[in-house]
Amino acid sequence: MILHLTSELILRYQTPLITRVALLSILLLFAVLYSVNRQWFQSMKLLTLLPIQKFSWQTEKQSTNYIFRLSSFLSTVVVIGVLIHGYHWGSRVSEAGNYESNLFLSLLAVSALFLLNYLAIKFYFALHKSPNVGNQVLDFQYGLNQWLTLAIATLLIFDFYYLKLDSAMDIFLIILTIIFFLIRLFGTILIVQNNFRYSILTVFVYLCTFELVPALVLAKVLFVNS
């Protein structure tokens, strides 16, 4: 089945070569990540349930797993980068370059945003002497990101190679991303509210600075300016 799907990806000549290579790379990336971390799906499931878990020992083995975080970072960056590039979101920002360079710029921009978000969360909770809370937030968000990544990758391959972009899949993907963002926001609020010992104002400042404002800025760049 995997060989058949791979050959289909390679032989669809009506799709630009760089897009075919990018989507094929996503499949290979998932295969490599799963071979490196055989507990990948187990980690995804348990870390996503962090906000509602009763006991910390339930995710003790999966917590602060830097191999899982790295795999989540890489897969999310590649899939989101291809998503943005494939549907020409933010086209006004990148219209000056060619097709290949725009894909590279999309991947670079997404990498920078996720890395900045990671460092900001680590710094914020370290500053408030609550590194464990920061790790819980990162574990939950990276676990949830993996589910979103798998869903988007599946729909991307289906739309690019079988529907040939002749559908409203991009609208569906936007709605799906918004739903995942709301789940991520609600889960983050639960973790911070239950474990962060600072005032509600501090929690509100965190949510606005690291969750809401970046999402609004990204939406403006990708859609309002497109």
C-alpha cells in the first residue's frame, strides 16, 4: 500500500515537481519518526489528554521527551509549510519569488515561529519559577500538533492528487485548524489554571501574549494580506 501510494505521488505529473517532492517527503518523514520513536502514537494520545488527566504518573514516561518534541516540531513545520505554500496563503507576501524559493521561505517562516513560541514559553515559565508548568503546556501543545499534522497531511495528499485542488478543501482545512486552535487554547487554560500559582491577571497576560496575539497576527498575514 505504501509503495503504491508513493508511486502515485511520483507519477502525478500535473502537480508541480517541488510539491510532489514535498508531499513525498512528508510520508518519508512520518515513517522515519515512527521508526525512531515507536511510542509516537502512544505519546500523542497521552500528552493530548494532559489537561484532564488525574495523576501525573499517567504521562511520566512521555513528559519532557525531547525526541517526541523534535519529531513534532519537524513534522508540523513541514506539513504547515507545504499547506501554506500549496494553497498560496499569504501570496502577497511571497509573490516576488519563484515557486521553489517560496516553499523554502514558507518552511523557514514556520520554523522560526514555532521555535520562537517554544523559547518564549520556556522563558516565561522559567521567569515565574514554574518550569514544570511550562513543560506540561509544551507537551500538550506538541501532542495536539501531531494530530493536526496527521489530519492536514492526509487531506493535503487527497486534495492535491485526487481532487486536483478542484474543491473547497482549503476552507475545510481553515475550519479544522480553528477547531484545533480552540482545543489547544482551552487545554492550555486548564493546565495553567490548575498548576500555575500566580494571579488570574498573569494567566490572562500569558494567554494574550503567547496564544491569542500570535494567532491573530498569523491570520492577518496569511489571509487579510493575501
